[in-house]
Amino acid sequence: TIMTLNQPKGPLPEPLRGIEYGTFTHRSIAERLPKIGRRMLAVNNFPPPVMDQLQSLVAGIPDAPIEAMDDAGVPDAPGWEAAIAPYLGQDWLHPPWFVVETYFYRKVLAISGYFGTGPGRAVDPFAYDKGQGLESSSGLIRELSDRVVGLLEENGRSRLSLISLLFADLWGNQADMSMWPAGTGEDEGPAESRSPQAQVLVDDSAAVAAHLFDRPEPAGRVDILLDNAGFELVADLHLATYLLTHDLARHIRLLAKVHPVFVSDALKTDVVQTISYLAAHDEANVATIGRRLSAFMEAGRLSLHDDWFWNSPLPGWQMPVPLRQDLAGADLLISKGDANYRRWLGDRHWPFTTPFGDVVAYTPAPLVALRTLKAEVMVGLTEETLRQVGQADPGWLANGSWGVIQFHRPEPAQL
């Protein structure tokens, strides 16, 4: 039996806030959110009354007071009412960044009638960007599929192959398939920066491989907490294909968002459409992956799930008990991307050398975070790594050039 704490070890530091001038957090609220909003307005054909309200919302960031959301009858409305109540009337810079950022996307859906019965029902305001994401990465998709089909046809499975796919999945949202681990047969340039390990500040990939390989029988279930649609989701699906084909997992669950958020986060519909796109591809190896995924779906070995919690402003340690009990059934939880990482850490100012396991001690299952750094929150670094990366790249915390593969396995219950 695995028993974990209900929150991180030690006192909780302050959350990141937009009022911290000169930070990426400040720019993200003051500049990026309005820019995202203006782009959304430009590529969607909302009815005039909806357009007026959305334009007012976007124009008011960051200085206008935060107003309550009116979306009565939607399951998450009471939770949002409680979460945003302390910040009503404040501007968008003073409340915690994670709260106002997730609230922006939820407010857009409330205004556009996403959960209603009118013309805005179930209209993903970011569908255009998601579609562009797949089309613009067709070459990378072919390259990844060629590689993975080769790995599937190998005699048996190998730890090195799995590790190479963990790296590919990590860097998937960078869309840079030049980053494969050394020793996998790729041409390796003399520059250290050509190596993916050189850009990874914490690499627990060998421990993850050992967790899946060094067991008497295959993992019963691996859950993948999805991040972005587009090429990153394609990379997730290729990793899932490898795990299922080589029986490193009997069952994989893909955990998606319930509704559109963070522009490109994956919904269940995005997963279905992406598998269909792969299966119908004119490149043989791409179609092979797509058809194999479809077969795994039909056989019940690959399944899609969503939960309102993944769209909420709550930190990981406040997940509802039913979800916690559900995740406890996983032999491994793979968490993708920056926003999910921020949730596990509560988007707080932890000292960067805080052990990863101390912060995520509450997780109900073994957790590996595959994350490229796009926010000023980080744990698990050594003083030496911190010194080196600070000298090498002053913008390392948020420019997406650096990554981590961090693994934590909860301790068995202490009797």
C-alpha cells in the first residue's frame, strides 16, 4: 500500500503574482493574455453581443477589476465562485498568476456560451490554432513516426529506446526532433548543445525506465496527463504506442482537459481527431502509428478521460478525493508540460533547490514530470546546476530552452 501526505512537506511559499514587475509572470498577464485574447477575437466569428463582451474583457487586462463569472448550472461554477471570490474587484496583477490565468480562459467560455444551448455551444475558440499546429509540423511527424516504427520492429524492447522516447516527448512542445539522446544512432555534432541531455537540468529518465522494466510483470496502468494538442500530443501518442506494443503497460489512460484552456491544451476530441489524422496520413509509417492507436482504442487498452480538476485553479494537493483515489490505481503518472508542472508545485516561489519529492510528496502514484521551462517556478536543482544555467542563459526559467525529467515514487506506508 502506498500512502502519501496530503500536501507538500514544509511551509508553503508565496504564489507567483503579476505584481512582480520585471518578471515573465508580469509580462505574461500584462502583455501575453491580451495578445492571446486579440488573436482569438480575430480568428473567430462570434455574434456581436458576445464579441462586445469579449473585447471588453480583453481590453480590461490587466488594470480593470476582476468580475464574477455567470455560468450557472455548469458543474464547475460553484468551485469557481469560491476560488475567485477573494479577488473580485482586484486588478489582474495582484491575485495569484495561476488563478487569473485559468480564470481568463474560463471567463471566455462563459461569455461565448460554450456550455449553453446557443451558437457558441462547444465551440473551441482556439480550434484554428490547434489545426495549424498539426499541419505546420507534418515533417516532424513523419520523422518521429519513422523512428518509432523502427523501434517497434526491433527485437524486443530496450531501456535506451524508451529513454529516447521520453526525451522526444519532453521536447515535443519545442517541435525539435534533432534532440535525441546520444548513442541512439543519430549523427551527433561536436557542439554539446546538440545533445538533449545538455539542455536537461534534471534527468531521471533512467529511473523511469527502471520503474517500468524492473518489475515482475508489466505495469497494469500508465496515465498520461496531457498538455498541448498538435505535435506535442503526437509525441505523447507515439510514446503510448511504444509502451503498449512492447507491453510495458497493459492499459494507458490519456487524461485530457474538459474544456479549452491555455490556447492549445488537448481535449478528448483533439485526441480522437489526431489519431484519425495519423491513421489517414499518406505516409506509411505515420498511418501505421495511427492504425495501431485505433486498434488499441478498440481493444480497450487505450482510453480517454477528463476531469474538471485539470481545468481548475487549484494546486495538485487540493485534488478531490475521488480523483486522488482514481489516480492511485496508476503504476505511473506521466505529467506533460509547464502548466501541469505549475499545478503540482502550486505555482509558488519554492527555493529552486527544494527536493522535487518534498513538494510532490502528496501524489497518489509514482509521478514523472516531463517539462520544458516556461515559468519562473522550479524545484529539484543542485546549487551547481543553478549556478551553471544562470551563467549560461539568464532567461533559462521561462524561455522554453531547458527541460527536466523529474521522477518521484511515493514511499510505502510507514506502520
